[in-house]
Amino acid sequence: MSSPPTTPEAPDSPIPAYDDTVELAPESGYNLDAKIEYRNLKYKSPTDHLNCPICQQPFIEPLTTICGHTFCKECIQECFKMAKDGNVTRGSCPLDRTPLDATNINQLFPTPLLITNLVDDLKVYCLNQTRGCEWNGSRWELEHHLDFDCNHTGVVCHGIRHDEVDDEGNPVKCPRLVERQYLGKSSECAHKLYTCKFCKKQVCKITENTHLETECLFNYKTCDLCLNDCIAQKNLEKHRENCSHVGHITCSARDLGCKWMGGNETSLEIHLENCPLFQFMPVYQKLSDQVSGLATENQFLQKQINKILDSIIQGKITNLGYAENLETISSEKSSATDQQLLCVNFELDRLKYEVNEKILPFISKQRQSEQESMMSNIMNDSFMMREDLNLQRMVINSLRKQIQFMMFSRGPHRMMGLNPMSGPSIDNPMAPPFDVRPPGAGSYMSYEDMAQDLLDSSSRSSSEERICLKL
């Protein structure tokens, strides 16, 4: 980064000056709207067992072949391009020369989610580390950090420049790249020059911090060793190294951040009585021991995981299944673990016995009460059905009696006009069907007279009807 110009702006000039010599090197970090180059990442965690066999770097969009090998998507496609026919969809495995068809999902398919998640969880540093960003985190968090959170990401300034105008006479916007941290709420260009608050040198937002830390002679700081408050910030570190007032006795909690230093034991004892970091030392030591134990356990587990990962990458384990039992992966079994398993099995058997002893009788009792209630409901239903049948039987008997009464009440009246001695015979086939003459009459009754007689017989007295209804 070049130093800002020293020529100050003219006091009577209406147009402010801008430092156009400050430029952001695109190759030194990440700029917004650019593609993230995962090949340029610097990894914080080890990646030995998650590297592509072709590029020897952690997998990027890994694909697995039918023969069980895993490669980066870009690497395997580049291998297909380098084949004799130049076909990007057909080729062979770079390790065992198995024919592969990229269009067939059964021959070249995405790597199991287990491997993809392990690669994405690798710890990486920010791409803007050379610009001063100290962030580190998982690889899957890098894109969000660069696009939204990182103050060192390169963005276009878009600040208003008053020294240039467009065809319509309006000020233009600055098209140069600057770090996000230099974009303020105002619309002024970050390259605008102004006077340093300690000296009279012209600086802008981009060069101010560098000027105060390495150039300004009037930016005074206080030395925490000798309490001298007239030390320029650019000379502060060198002054601490050569400070003649530095004592030879330090606090026991210096590793925790205590910066106290003295020249005798008496001052040290007085300091330790009131030092909060020294009082925190026992707790810190206990936590340190626990962390060291967890670190040892983590190393052992990491070795087991690495062995499994090696088997997956080399194709010994396919389809997320294990070609060998877990006992062969970790054959060391401690007697303490076996004892714990026995205790767990014994506890399970005891709990099962208590469940059978206390809950099963309750369940059987509940079932017995349900059966009794069901039987009582069935008996009540049968009683009601029996009463309904008796009622229907009584209704049927009453109807039968009414029909009999109607037949007997009409029968003698009809028979009164019939002559059983008359009717068709062999000797007289033309005779009427029956003789309808009343007794003592000398001629037959006509059909009209018989119908009128039936109508008269149907109009019974009210007393007969009441007797019929009673029956």
C-alpha cells in the first residue's frame, strides 16, 4: 500500500482532494461478487484423510464411483476431458481404470452425506487473512462470513466524487475497490483527504490507521510498565523491550493475563492478596486438567475415525456399510467396559421384573372389570329384547282376535242369502253359480241386491265396533 500524498488541499479550493493512489489489490483477498476459490483456503484442522487423490486437497463437491473411490467433481471431470475421445461424460477411474459413465447415477453418484459433512466441518481461515481478518470457522460458514460479516471484504466504494462530473454536471460515484470497514453511513468517498487530528499530514479513511500506527509522531500512548504517557505508538513496542523500569518479579497469574511486575517480595505479597486472577488459579488448573484429558480422548477417537475414513476413501467400505465388523476396527476392549455392560443388563432385568410384578396384575384386573361390565350390558340388552318380543306377541294376538271377530260377524249375514242346493250341475249346467234367493222367496237375488246387502252389513252399530276394539 502506497503512502498518501503529502501535498495538502488548497484552503480556498471549493473542490476537495482525493487520494487515488490507494488501491486494493484483488489478489490479496476476497472481493464481493467474486467466486470463492476453495483451492486457496488455508485449513486450521488436519485434512490428511479427507483429501482428493487427484488434487491432494480436501474434497470440493465430492463424487463416488461404482468402484468405491471418491474424487472432487471438478477433478474427475477434468480426467474425463483428458481422455482420448475428450468426452466429459465417459471415462475411467484414475485409480483402477474402471469404466465410468457420468450420466449413469449408479456409476458416478454424490458421496454419502457423512463424508460431505466431515469435509464441510473442517476449520479454515478467512480468505482476507492477508488483509488483517482473524476469523476462523467451519468451511460451510465461510461464504456467509465473506459476503456479510467480514470487514476486510473488497467492495466498490460508490462514494460521491466532487472532483469529477458526468455529462449532465452531476458528481460521479467512485468505482474503486475498498474494504467494507471504510464504508461509512455518509455518501462521501473513502478516498477523500483530510488533516490528521494529531499532525498536519493529509490522510483518508483508508490510510488513517496505518498513519497513526507507523508514521504519526504525535499519537502518544502510555507505557503500562513505567507509566510514561509520552511514547509514540510507533515506538511503543521497542520502548517496552528497553524500558529500564521493568522489575524482575512477576505475578504467578501472568499466564492468565496479569501484567503486574515488581521489584521485591513484599510488593508481590500485597499484590497477590488482591489479585483476582491469582485467586482464580486453582479453578483454572482444574479446568486445564480436564481439557487435557478430553484432548487425549479426542486423539484416540480421531485415530479411529481416520481409520474408517481411509477405508471409505480407498473403497473398502461402500454404501455406508462396513466391510468388517466394528470389533476388528477397535479390538481393544477394557474389562471396565465389560463390567459396566453387565451392570446395565442386570439393571434392565430388575426393572423388567418390577414391571411384570406391579403392572400386569393391574392390567388383568382391569380386563376382568371390563368383561363383567360387558356381560351386564349384554344381559340388559337381552331383557329389553325379550320385553319387545312379548309386546309384539300381544299385538299379534289382538290382531288375530279382531280378524276372527270380523269374519264371524259377517259370515251369517252372507250365508243368509245363499242356497247350497242350487248351482251348476251335470243336469243343469246353465244354472247360476248359487242360489241367492232368500228363504221363502220365489226368485233369485240379483248381484246388485247382494252388493247392497254387503254394504248394509258393513255399517254395523257403534256397539259392535267398540266390542271389536276391546278384543
